[in-house]
Amino acid sequence: MTELFQQVEQSAAFISKKFDQFPDHAIILGTGLGSLTDRIEIIRELSYKVIPFFVPTTVETHIGKLILARWKGKLIFILSGRLHYYEGYSAQEITFPIRVLHHLGVKKLWITNASGTVNPNFQSGDIVFIEDHINFHPSNPLRGLHEPRFGDRFPDLSNVYDKTLLKKAELACNQSGIPFKTGIYFGLQGPSLETPAEYRMIRILGADIVGMSTVPEVIVAHQCQMQILAVSVVTNSTPEAGNFSKTTMESVIEAIHKASVNLFKVLEKILEAED
């Protein structure tokens, strides 16, 4: 038994003693999306700081709690606050909560994030569902001693983002009067934003949006054979669209807050359509 598997078991055992219900559905809240907790019924919550082998969040906009909640009548785990490679953690540390959720029986994972865009057809405030990604993170979370109980050592990533869930997302957007957009996500380690030359590179390589999270979590969740839906709130417009202003954390949070109502509306529609 590997040390990582032992740690996952211990974390899951600790959580099992605190919670008496275990949904098969979880969602990771990205930057500025913690306001979802205003729309749900919170049953129980635990700080990452008290869960064995979880590392604490260090970003102000990520509170760092595992929440058991009821949303639109459905029981769900919420990771309110994600971990990032740029915080100084390893790829295994930032994806550790995904492994614990899987150990607790989670089979469906929704991932939300904030992103910049290099696609002039996308504007600040757009909601973009991720259909594929390009991984420029410096370390893979599967690197190291293989644990067969986690899944394949060489998982096939040709079909990562669940097409059935994307169809439900399209229907939910249509029902809500919100444009359904999909794109390719480019994962960088951060925390610095891209240079003009890097911006051009990302466009040339075929991506639409760029961010500093999601890809490591997706790789681990896919290895665990979870159904994955990932969605991004675009927080800027491109120079081609006439935007030459600098990106700041304040502008990012403002864009997310404005778009969050539509995002939550769409996610609620998808949730209602789930079995």
C-alpha cells in the first residue's frame, strides 16, 4: 500500500466520522464563486485545516472548506476554495481532495474556474464550458509510485469532458436564455499572467481560454473514472475586441460576481436534470 493511499484512507475516515450522508456528486468552486453558499442549504462544513493531509488554501478568494449541502433538492459535496500549484504545493497535494472524494463515493465532479480569453469571440462575463484542455503545468499529479487502486497509470485522455453533461449544459443554457459556448482551456502554473508573446502562442496552439487550475484536478478525476463537467467564467475581453486595459484581481472578481448569477442558474438547471 502506498503512503498516498494510506493518507487518502485516513482523510476519508475522518470525514466519515463527521458526516452521516455521502453524495455521489461534488463541485469545486473557483475564484469568486463562494457566493453559491447563499443559494444552498448547508448541512455540515469542515475547514481544510482540520482534515488530515489536506493543505490549507492561501488565496483570499478561496475560503477552504468541505461542505455537505443540499442544492435544488440534491445532496452534494462542495469544495469551497481550491488549491493551486502556484501556492507552492505539489501536484499531488492540490489534487488530494479529489482522491478523498472518490474514496467517499463521489462519481460526478463539476469544476468551475475563472479564466482569461485569447478568443476575440469571447467577452468578459461569458460562461464557457470546457470541451478539451492543453496542459502546460510543470508536473503531472500522476507522477510517482503507481497505486493501482487509484486507476490506470496511463489513463487515456481522449474523452475527458463528459459529452452527456455537455449536452445537458447546452439544454440548460437554451432554457435559461444564456448563450451556450464551449472552448479549449489552456492550463498554466501562474501566478503571473501571460505575456503578449505567450498570449499569441496560446492562440496559435488552439486554445480559447487560459487559467491556473483545473487541469491537474481533471487528470486525477479522470483517472478515478469520474464524470467531469468543467465550466469557466471569462474575466476579460481581448485586444482584438478593443480591450487594452490591464487585468487586476479587482476586475476579475467584478466580472465573476456579475456572471455568477447566470452560471448558478445554468448549473441548477443541469442539476435538476440529473438522475
